[in-house]
Amino acid sequence: MTRTPFETDKLLQWLEEILATADGVDVDVIVVGRPHSRSSVQITLHDVPAPLGGLELRQRRND
């Protein structure tokens, strides 16, 4: 599976706005840790108002 890096600042700002203003948003967080390797985190939001609440991400620029 190919994974593409995205702008994390915009994602975290959006997540903060959703969780601060929305009533009834359910959040599931799954952390998969692998010894001697990088870990993964999966965040699933249920009942987010509007189509993803206006989230728009773009691929991170390589500087």
C-alpha cells in the first residue's frame, strides 16, 4: 500500500475544531505498536457534521 504524507498542521487544526464544537462525535483511536519499528495510529470519527466538516488536505511539499 502506498502512503502519501499530508499537511499534518491542517489535519490537527481541523480535528481540534471538530472535537471542540461538535456534540455527539464519537472518536475511536487505535495505536498499533511494533517493537523496533515505527508505530501506527488510526483515528476514526463517527457522526461528523457535514461532509467531513470541510476538511481539505493537500500533499505536503518537499522542501
